[in-house]
Amino acid sequence: MHKRAILDKILDKNNLNDAYKQVIKNKGAAGVDGMTIDELGGYLARNREKIILEIRERRYKPQPVLRVEIAKPDGATRLLGIPSVVDRVVQQAISQVLTPIFDSQFSDNSYGFRPRRYAEMAILQALEYMN
């Protein structure tokens, strides 16, 4: 598939709307810019064309990721990166187009980081092979 065709699919109005809806559904905290999910719709309404133009012209710059420490049950902590809500919409729009293209190329035996697959499925499959 031609690069321009993929970019056009990513920046398609319906794809961007679906990405926005998914980010809203996932909720989540504000990133380094402090913008919340509740503020996202208004911001995108005012800045949508600018964001699309920046992406097309390769000038879009994601915000730095907010680093927060999350407590683990054993008392230790782990770092979590929180992208800005705008960057999450852009990431989601990209993922919605690229995932179907690349997922079809993975082995049926691959379970990591794939839609509708999880580690327990890999364990169940391994047990089935052993039995």
C-alpha cells in the first residue's frame, strides 16, 4: 500500500472520530500539558485542521510523556508513562489503520500485544499441545 494512502486512511474523518471515541472510552489521566478528557473535544474542534496539517507536513511533535510512579503490592514502584490526550488520539488513529495490516502477518501462535489475545490464551494453547 502506498504511504500516502495509509496516511489518508489515518487522517480520515471517520477514523479520527473513532480514535477520539476510543480515547474517551478508555478515560485516563491528563499528560504533561494538563489537558483532561473533558477538555479534549473542544480542543480538537478548534485545532483539528492544524493537527492534520502538521501531521501531513511531518511537523507534528508529540508532547513529552508524563512519568509517574505507581506503587506495586510488594511496596516497590514502577514507572508509568502518560501521553497527552491529543497524542493518544493520534496514536489510536494510527493503530486503528496499521493493526489490521500487520496483525494478519503474525503467526497464529503469537499472542503478545495483539487484539483479542492475551497471555492466558498462550498458556492454554501450550497445555493443549502437551496433553
